[in-house]
Amino acid sequence: MSRNDLNTEIQTLGPAKIDSPIKKKTTSKFSKRFISDKDKILVNIKTDHLIFDLTPEGKMQGFELAGPREKIYFDPSKVKCAITTCGGLCPGLNDIIRAVVLELFHNYNAKNIYGIRHGLEGFIPKYGHELVDLNPKSVAGIQDRGGTILGSSRGSQDIPLIVDCLERMNIGILFMVGGDGTLMAAKKISEEVLKRKLKISIIGIPKTIDNDIHLVSRSFGFDTAVDIATDAIKGAHNEAEAYPNGVGLIKLMGRHSGFLAATTALAQQDANFVLIPEIDIDLYGPNGFLAAVENRIQTSKHAVIITAEGAGQSFFKNQKKEYDASGNLKLNDIGIFLKDEIEKWFKKKKTTISLKYIDPSYMIRSLPANANDSVFCGLLGRDAVHAGMAGKTKLLISFWNNHYVHIPMDASAGKRKSIDPQGRLWQSVLEATGQEDFF
């Protein structure tokens, strides 16, 4: 057994004393079952070795199960709710917005729902972004559209000013949809709210195509991204096969983690090489990547390469570091770099190749969610509402060990999950591609 000091306790604004409106709709044994705060999902269990995570007191650690509570904190007839979408676009954002609005409106009879335009900018007076009244009519059909009807933005904003806005609007529940930067902002907003002793619930809904948020098994939009990326792989493979010495090179999202590149390679097993941020490669040596591509061309006359956008950043050590509006390090373009290096390599070998470079990133980000992601978004959005109405705060809704759970923001924000080079996912990629050892 192993001991882990991870704090899984969820903060609340106070005792939940109001009967949930959902209670009136539970008329048969098939009706909705309420969740108790005592219902837990184990943080970690490895049945092959019987390893459990324990608290310092020796108790098994568990995350609070998400879902409707029999007693709620907020009076649905009076509570004002707001939702904002931040950071890069992602399939499913509109599905999340719609699920939150419909759950609040129809199941909790909460009618005061506002959309904050353009992410965190929407809280700051100088930008002048207007509020959006959200109701079933305004969200009808938005699940069929890509992007987000609320707009988005990047970059940090003044946390006290954001909380000032929440106070002025008399917001009771704020739903924040975004990636790691947004969750960090949500954590700081929660802390400022608690510092002022305000009764505002802050609920995070994690969003990233990279699927790299700590303590989140799956993030919405990832399934759609894999679907669309497989089409890019098919196209690259067809192009590579159609020409003598054809090379198809595809760059996919994945700043720090290669989940999309690896999963897409397994979904459409036409790739011969997969490069991810977690594993450095030798580019030029006799056992390096370029020599491996040359060997593939000599033996099979074509090659398909997938690279995550964050792979190979060690090749740019001498370049000046730049940061975007959100404070993220701007990545050097590994796709263009590899394209140039592959062409130089074969030119020196006096071998003619036909290289096609494909970057479908922005097409993937801006398209609607597929059916699986739409269902997933609906579940996340509804559980976010249940948590907020129960007066819980400073948490994010996560999918963990096949259940929807509440994760304290302190436990996840600022951390990142990555591919284990010894784990099943990466080992399966090596088996599927047969790529040589050029690491």
C-alpha cells in the first residue's frame, strides 16, 4: 500500500438546506437517484498489485461522486448564474453551454442565466463586452455549430476586478470552461471570493484537445479531434502512396503531451513514425530519425509521419523564448522544421522525394463535436450544475475511473498529465508503427 497526501475534500459555501426541485420529479423507482457526499470513487487502484492510495490517517482516498443532491444551497428562484468560455476553441463548447442552460432552466427552474462574452475579458469594464441572456430558445441548435456562441479570449485579467464584477452582478454560480490557464484563473477567483467571504460558487469544466489535464481521464473534444485527425492521416497516406518516394507529414496538437498524436496513430494505423513531446529524439545520427525515414523510403517507397506540435523543441534551444497572451511559451514550429530537414537530408542523398505537409489544427478546433463528445459534454454540463446548486465551490468536474467526480482545483490546477513511455498507450504505438529506435 502507498500513502498519498492528496487532498480530495470539496469546499462548500454553507449547509445545503433547500429541497432540490428534482425531488418533485422522482415519482418512480426508475427516477433520478440522488448522490450523497459520502459516495466516493477511489483515486487509484491497481488490482494486479493491490495498491491503494491512502490518506495520512490510513483511509482509502476517494473523489466525491458527482450528481444531483437531495438538498441544495441556492434558491433556484433567486440565484443568478453565469458561464464563460476561455482559451482556444474546442469541439463541444456549445454543447457544454447548452447542457448547463437546459439543466438550470428545466430541472432547477433557475431562469437568471447569463453568458459572459469573450472569456475573462467579459468581466472587465474597459472591454465593453455585453452580457448574453441565456435560455432554451437562445441555445437551441447550437450543438450543431463549431466554436462557442459566447466567444473566447486568451490572456490573464485582474482577479479582483473579475470578483468586483461578480459582486455587482450578484452572481451566485460561475461556470468556467477552459484549459489549464483557465483553471488556474478559476482557482484564484475562488480564493478571492472566499477571502471576501462571498457566497459565490466557482465550478470549472476542463477543456483541452491535448487531453493533458491532471486527474482528468478524458477531456471533451478529444474524441472529435481524433475523429477529424484520422482523416488527415488518410489524406497524408493517400498522397504518400500516390507518388514515388512520397512522404506525408502531419502536425497535430499537443504542446506538452502526445495523447492526440498517439491515439490518432492507433485509430488510423497508416503512420510509420509518431513523435511526441515526452520523448526526445536523435535527428541526425546513423540511428536517428532521418536515417529511419530514409530506410523506410528505400524499403517501402513511402512514409507517413505524425508529430505533436510540442515534439522536438530541444532542436530550438538557441532561439529566443517568446510567450503568448496567456503566458504560455510559444512553441517553435516543429512541422515546418521537420519538413525542411527531411528535404535537406534527401537532397544530400541525391534522392527525389514528394513531401506533403498537413496541419489540420484550426480545422479540428473549430468544428462541432461528434456524437460521443456531445453525450459527454451533456453529462459534464449537468453535473457542473448539480455541484453549483449544491453550494460546492473551487472544484472541477472530472471523468475518473469511469465515473464523474468532483476534483478540488488545488489538486489539479497547474499540473499536467503526460504519456508514460513504458505504458500501454505508447507501447501500442510502437507496435502499430514498427518505428525504429531513434530515441
